[in-house]
Amino acid sequence: MKERLQKIISAAGIASRRRAEELIAAGRVSVNGVVVRQPGTKADSVKDTIRVDGNTIFTSKTNLYIALNKPEGVITTMSDPQKRPTVVELLRDVPERVYPVGRLDYDSSGLLLLTNDGDFAQRVQHPSFQIPKVYRVKIQGHIPKKEIKKLGEGIVLPDATIFRPENITLEKFNEKSSWLRLTLREGKNRIIRKGFDAAGYRVSRLRRESIGPVSLGALKEGSWRHLSRKEITELLDLAVRKKAKNS
């Protein structure tokens, strides 16, 4: 049966559908030896030989859904030109190739999801689905309640992005630092650090505690576990509800 190339590539765990479209447009995909550049092109994953960067892809696989407790100082990519540690090194015993769902900064820690299911990745990470993510943030100095309220009302950053955390609460503090918990529904690059910088506070620690119904729990730093079927279903159901609400 013929399907769109980007769907086949995504099903093979190579990349999300959006990334697959970029690979096709860049001329990095071929079907039966012919380079294809049109994302709408269809192929048969059983009968046709499909290659990405010269490597034949296979769609016969087991879908994996993984929760990783990423330590600080680890890159959320499959490889790094600077030879820094990557999440791949923490997943050596995973039987299939998986890739990160979204990102978590090099100097941040906490929950990171990984999968080889492109559809799942697209639903969970796409901004339109607004999956809530909970973070614990340590900042330098003590932040007054009025400043916390101001953050919750939203701060416009220099690039015109609005940093508007939800459910922001002060957990503990002393003269030197404060720990806060907050929820975000969009994970734009380093937006938490940028938001607190704009408010005059430097973030010294940042840890993601949960993504939707999935939480770190007792998962040790540097360790991973499989998501339960319940967690997978609840994540997808949450994405569907958010999408329908915003339509």
C-alpha cells in the first residue's frame, strides 16, 4: 500500500513528519534509487527501496516510549560536534533507535521523553496541543510575592515572545536563593531562563518534573523507564482535548 513518504519515514523512527518533509525537500531521500524532493510523493514501504542519506529504512519495528531523567551537562541530540555527552549514551541498552520529543537544555535536568513513533512525537511536542509541563526553578536571591504575581501576568521578552508561566508558586527561599514551581504549555528555547533574566533574576538550576500525566517520580538521574500504556493513552487523549478546545 502506498503512503506519503514523510509518514513512512516517521513510522520507521527516523524523524518526525515535519522533519521528514525537510529531509525530502533537501534531496536526502530516494525511492528506488531516484532522489525525491516533493513531500507529497507516495511510496510502498514493502515493495519500494526507500533510503535516507543513503541508508535503507525499515518500518517493521516495535514502538518505544521512554521517560529519561536527563542530568545537567548532557545534550538532547543524537550526536554533538563538540563531543559533549548526549542522551544516546544513556540509552545504550534500548533495543530500537529513539529520538527526543522536544528538547531540554544542556544545563537543565529532568524529564525528557523519547520515542520512535513519529505521530506520538508530533502530538506531544507541537505547540498547538499545549501539553502542560511542570518545572522547578532555583533563582539567585529572594523574589517578592509581587514579582511572582507579575511573572504570572506575563512578561514581554526582547524578541517579543511572552513568558507567562501558570501556577507559579514559591516553594522555599533564603537570602541567597529561591525555589519556585511553575507550569508552561509551550517549550520555546530557554524561555524560562530568558523570562527570569528579564525580571532581573538569574536561574541557577532548572529541572522538569512532569509532562502531562508523566512525572519523574522515583526515577534516578541518568536512568530511564518505559512509559506505561496508561501514560501513553493519557498523553494522546490530552493532546486531542487541547487541540479540539483550541480549534
